[in-house]
Amino acid sequence: MKKAVFLLVLVCLAVACGQKKQAPAPDANTVLAGKVKTEFLHAWQGYKQYAWSHDMLKPLSKTSHDWYGVSLLMTPVDAFDTMKLMGLEAEAREAKELIFERLSFDNDIDVQLFEINIRLLGGLLSAYQLDGDKRFLDLAADLGRRLLPAFDSPTGMPYRIVNLRSGATGDPHNNPAEIGTLLLEFGTLSRTTGDEIYYEKAKHAVQTLFNRRSSIGLVGTIINIETGEWENTESHLGGRIDSYYEYLLTSWLLFGYGEMKEMWDSSITAINAYLEDSVASGYWYGRADMTTANRTRRYFGALDAFFPAVLTLSGDTARARKLQESCFKMWMLYGIEPEMIDYSVMEIVSESYVLRPETIESAYYLYRSTRDPRFLEMGTEYFESLVEHCRSGAAYAALKSVKTMEQ
């Protein structure tokens, strides 16, 4: 589950950047951007008051939580780059001081490679790029070295779990998202440090996974990284597959890795051939068996909603527009999107909302690409809905149900 401060950071970045830079009514949008910044500060102040030096704030009980029993400063590391982008220099300085005073990865703890990579390794590298203090890079390199043993499997695809001190690994039952969502961070670490080992390990893992796609070009949900055999053959764009596709495209865009572009081109052809689905309720991407292409379920959810942004980055704005309209329809069913719906009947399958930012990011990318005020309107709706339903006395809270809006 994503923590409240981190997701509010993404909301703030998407809405504020889009509105301040390109909006046709600068006065009104400057006011709205100020409100966004105020909400970020509300969440940060809650963290400072009730969870300082811990991983995260529990916004209803106003207590702290550490993911692995010891603090890895998830919130300050995650939020630092947004503070810099928002011009919150005082807050950035206090986060920086805390990080250099308290953060250590020399802990005998088993961590999830995927989460530690996107939150801590990515956060530290972004901090170094925006701030320039080499201590951020030193921490990133130390963490990267401690994560490398995860790749010591018979196939080179990583284990889900690795111990930061011993390098011991666990759980060979991995998925495309956790295998494929590494190359941006590991590639950046290689480019920044000059040590190619990080890029090579992450690239090999992605290539190995891609080579195990089905004859029709799809991947499944769960693969055994020791045997290379698929254990769940349902294919889709949702959780456990989603960002695998995102990183194929963005690794090419960021680094110019031509082989990633080839993998993306092959994958999107299969996705559009077998997962794309137009029904009475709108334009969607559903679920199908990776080998037979037989439709399994017409489910779409909050995690699938990243895809309009990726389509936009790929240049397929027509599909991106149509899918974003469907994502917005899902949001407006109850005023905040549920975790999952059956789009064939537009009924909720899972009614929680855990502060996911994907549909907000998609609206942001579409607005920046097209300058269509329709997507700016979506961003405003998203922001106002979050303030109305998810704001708590200390920060922002997830919802048990979008039907009742119970935090």
C-alpha cells in the first residue's frame, strides 16, 4: 500500500506543474496551485508532528509505522524531490538533515526489492540530481550494492526479497512488475557512478522475462524465477504486470536503449491485439490468457489507470484520450475511483481507495501533451475529491470504501 504523503506528493506535482506552466487562466491556476502546495504541507506537518524519523504516518491514529521494524525514512526520502520542485527549501533542508543523520542500510532486515527500489533508490537518486550533495549518491550506491544479491537466481531474474546485511534472498514467485521495474533506477545508478553492474543486472532480468513471453506476445501474472515457468497465465495491465510495460518504454526514452524500444513495440502490438476492449461502457483494456488470448475477465482498476500516460509517451494520443475518459468515468462512479471494477456492467469489484495516483498522472501527461483543458479539469476534480474525502486531521487517509467514504 502506498503511503499518504508519497501519493499526495504525486498529486501535487501533477496538478501544480501542469497548471502553473500551461494553463490559460494563470491567476486562477496560480491560486489552485497554492492550494495544492498547502495540502502537501498539511501532510508533511502531520508527518513531522506524529511520525518524525519513522517510515510513515498512520493518519487516523496519528502514530508512526516502520515497514521492516526499523526506520528507512521512507517519507522524507520519497518527498524530498517534490519539496525541491515546489520550492519548499526549508522543508527540504530539514528532510535532508534527517536523512544524513539517521539513514543507514546496514540492517539485518528482509526487504522487498521492488518497493525499496522505487521509493528509496529512486528517491535518493532524484535527491542527488536535484540537490547535488554527493552524500545522496553515496547512500544510493550503498543501497544498490546491498540489492544486487537479489539477482543471484538460476535465470538472473531477481528474487522478491533480499536481506540488506547478509544478501540472503527469498520468494522465487515473482511477477513482471517487480522484475521489470528496476531499470530506470539501476540504469541511473550505473550512469551516475560509472559502475555498469547495476544496469547489466536489471537489463538482463528484463530481457530474460521478455524472452519468456507467450507465442502471441503476452506475459502472465506470476513466474517462478528459478525455473522460468509461468505459475499464473492471466495477462492484463493491472497490479503485478503494470509498470513492466511502463519501464520498457521509459527506459528507452530516458537512456536510448534501443532493445527496450523493440520490446515495447512488440509488447504494445500484443496488448492492443488481445487486451484492448471496446464495450458499451467505453474503451478499456481487459484480461486474457497469455497463451490462448481467451478473455478471462473484464476487470479494470486504479492500477491499470497508468496506461493512458504510457500511451501518451508512446505517441498514441488517440487511444490515450479514449482510455483516460474511461478512467475518469470510473472515478466519477462514486466521486473517487474504486480499486477495481467490472467494466462490462460498471459495478465495483473492490471498493477501497488506497490513495493511488495513476489516473492523476495520466491526466497530467495528456494535458502537457495536448494542452486540452479537459485534462486540466480532470486534475482539478481529482484534487478537490481528495481534499473532500481523504484529508484527515494529520495528513491524508485511504478509504475503506468509496461507497461510504469511510477513512
